[in-house]
Amino acid sequence: MSALPDLFPGFGERRIDTAGASIFLRTGGSGPPLLLLHGYPQTHVCWHKVAPELARHFTLVIPDLRGYGASTGPRGDAEHTAYSKRTMAQDCLAVMRALGHQRFLVAGHDRGGRVAYRLALDHPEAVRALVPIDIVPTAEQWRRMNADGAFKSYHWLFLAQPHPMPETLINQEPVYYLEYTLKSWAKPRDLSPFSAEALQHYRALLQSPDSTRCLGQYARNRALEMFTDARCVEAYRSTYERLAPRGCAERRTASVESTNASAAPPMAPTAA
């Protein structure tokens, strides 16, 4: 990490080995433990603008998910379980246990939000509160997919193609792919919402063939959830209502119930 800008001055660094991965994280602040999980195609640095304020109220644990940033992961398997949300959630639980946090809050954006709700579903005894940001359950997202949504969220279909097609194409022009994708999600359709220092981290992520392979594995697992994870929608709703901060659950449930199958999926990442 020393070659990239340090966006968390005063925060500690840790590396914790889990089953099949080595997770890099930053930690700092004081108060109840809060786990922050990033989205795609980002790393832990996506939280750098809000971390100083959150650290006034919480003990923050901010990891790179397996295969992202400075965290490592296995090559993957035919069933893509090595990069399933359930496996990544187990990484998160192991990290928090290693840090001495038996119960904690978890917030996740985009892909991190999917890992966060899987963590809450699989380990409800560990999760005090759940804050998924900018997502609905994966099976529901696939159910809503239409032509407009396919254009806006093209990466869902592209990255789910069989190995090594997506990885091969991305590795030819990784920075172009990264910047095109981030621009397509940003409201001004440029990179202005992202700090120059954060972009250095994201470019480094996509310029690593090992990371690109891991990201493809996750996307292919996500495609399988179109068939295997449909029951997660109702489980997500009930878990969110139980664990979300007061007032948020009603808005999220109303949003899920009012959006029909033809609705376009929500746009992904916010500024980082």
C-alpha cells in the first residue's frame, strides 16, 4: 500500500488471514464497531471522505474484500463459490472476530451491500444493525432487468460471461474500462465526483490481472443467484426491517414493493 496515497491518516493497518484469503483493512475511531464494505470497482478507500466523521462515533473496520485492493483470494472454482457473497461474509465475520468484535454494525455499498445482507442473514447473532446502500437483493435485480437496465448496468452481463473473455478484454485496456464505467455511473458523466487519490487506488486494482480474475469470479457467482437466491428477497426484507436504523426500513420496504418488474435497476456507485 505504500506506493499509493494514504487516505486514512491516523488509522491503523491490519492483515488478517481467513479461510482462503488474506484481508487487508484499516481501523480507527472509537465507539461501537462498524464494518464498512466497499463496492465495485472500488476498494476500501471509497469511504475516505466519510471516515473521519464516522470515526468520531464508531470504531471503524474498513477492509478490502477478497480479491480487491491489497486483499488476496484464491483462483476460484467451477461453481464460483470462492467469491460468493456467503464466502465473503464469512471473511468479514472472521475479521471482526479476530479484532475482538462479537457484535457489530455493518454498512455496505453496491457489492459490499450484498455481502452485508448475506452476513446479516447467515449470522444474525453477530449483526446489530444493517445498512445496505444503493442495492436491492441480487435475484430481484435480475428479475427487474430490462433493455434499459441492461444498458445502464451492462457490467452485470459482461462480467458474467465465461472465463476468460471479460478478463482478457479488460486486461487490454484496464484504465479505459475503469474510467468509462465510473463515468457512466456518475451524475455528471465524468470523474469529478471521485478524488484523484482514490482513482489511483482504483486504477491499480484494475491493472492487476489477479484482481481482474477475482472480479470476474464474483460476477459469475452473482449470475448464478438469478436461479439460486430468489428466496433472499423476502429474507432481505424481514432482516432489513429488523436491523435497519429506525425510519429507514419503512422507506426501503416501500421502495421494493412499489417497483414492478419493468423498472430500471438503481444506478451504482456514489462519489468516492
